[in-house]
Amino acid sequence: MSADRIVRLDLDEWQRVLAVLSQAPWATANPLIMKIGEQLRMQEPAPEGPRPRGNGVDVEVAPS
């Protein structure tokens, strides 16, 4: 009986959500993490171009 909702968070906020979930018991957190991942895969593909890697703060070296 629940309606689908959209949650929009920036990268830092999603990392904090996942950090909180990583502290929860596996049996509690894993189904939520899997559901988040599945819904992300169902969304439109990300635009072409470089994607952030690591923690989003890492400096990347441009290919030469």
C-alpha cells in the first residue's frame, strides 16, 4: 500500500546514507541497499562523460 517516492540527494548525502547503513546489521541494511541499487539501475542512464570515482574528493590525473 505504499506509493513510490523519489529521493534526490547529492553525492555527499548519498555517501552519508550508505555510511549509516554500513553500521546497521547486515540483515537489516542489505535489503535496503539492494533496493536502492535496483531503483538506480532502472533510472535513465547518466549523461556521457567522466564520472566521479572514489569518494568524490580524489584528484584524478587527466590521461596524457
